[in-house]
Amino acid sequence: MKWFQNTFILIFTALGLGFCGILWNVGSLSDLAFIGILGAALTTSLCTSQYFLFKLEQCGRTKDKVLRDVAQLRSQVKKLMTQAHYDHLTGLGNRNLLTDRFQFVVERCMRSKATFALMMVDLNNFKMVNDNYGHSAGDEVLIASARRLVAAVRASDTVIRLGGDEFLLIIEQFGKSNDVFKLGQKLIDSLSEDIALSSGDIVSVGASVGIAQFPQDGFDIGCLIEIADQSMYECKTSGRMPLEFA
């Protein structure tokens, strides 16, 4: 029984992801058929639990074989989590990661009575690039734009690709409110710079930026995104960032 207990502990530790384990003893020790690990602690950003169930058939298996199986499972789980939370083209977080990060930032700001900003970014001439140069060129523009957004903010901030040519940023711990608008203008300037395509063509897309502030503009992510989206369209219409919050 000791070997199986040790194996169970090794599996538990190797996963390191908050898994809970269940050990079935069918009949006597010699009849022990498998160890089941039920992953009930992996909760996605959509607040639904993802369950991973696998069997390690103990009959004829060695300790090393079991550990290899666990290592393979851990790799598969990490891959699934990456696919669930990150955009495959740009490597930025997706809407699932946004939900997770937003809740985390809200809770932290509520405790410290701090504020943060949501910044909606839309590429102005992306459709023209797709129409004139093809979708592969459009992908290059999205990748280049994503890199510029990441480079413009701090590592503690969050950059999300919502879909298409829309991005959303969570900006924490800024000083004066106008600092956020200065950052917005910085993003516009950066995204307006020329992009060299692999074909040798040079394109420029530009961008519009809208901003919403927590908690002044609301507590709910849907409400804040809506306000940031409205602000972004005002920027697109006027061609410039506002100077202060409304």
C-alpha cells in the first residue's frame, strides 16, 4: 500500500495545480486497478469548471511510467489553459483572460481604494489593409500593433485582443487622470507609425482610443467597456484624444 500512497503524493505534487485526488481500492490491494485524479479546481474565466479525468492503469506499470504519464498530462493541461486564455495570433490575452484579470484588479482596487482605467483601442484603416494586401498582411499588422501596445505599457498592465482589430488595456496605478490620456495619445502615435510588411510594402493604419475609469464610470465590466467604446468612437470622429474625463 505504501508504494501506491507515495505514487499518489507524487502525482498530486507533480500536477501542482490544485487538483483533488480520489483513490479507489477495488477488493484487496492486489486488485487495485487504477488511481483516478479528478481535476475539479481548474476554473476558467467564464466561471465554469473544467474537469479533467484520467486513469492510470496500475497493472504492469512502473513508477517511472506513472510519472511520465503525469508529466504528459501536466503539459496537456498547460496547453489547454494557454489556448483558453490567449489569442493564438498575437499572443495577447483574450476575453477569458480579461474577465479573470478584471475581477482580480477590481478586488485589489476595492481593498486599497484605488482606481484603474480601461482603454479601448481600434485600428482605423485595418480593413483597407485587408482589402488591398490580403488577410496575411492584415495578420502582420495585428501582430505588429500588439507588440507596440505591449511595449507602450508597463508589465503590470494588461493588453487584451478582443477580436478583429479591437484591443483593450487595463491600466493600473496611474498618477493624475490626465496621465491616462497622455498614454492614449502615445498609443495613437505609436500605432500610426509605418509598418513594413514581409512583401516589402509599407502601410499605416492609425488608431482611435477610448477610456473609462473605475469606479467613476462604473463597477461592471460591461458598463466600463461600453463607456470606453463610446469614448473611442468620439476619438475616431474628432481625430484626437479628449483632454480629461467627462
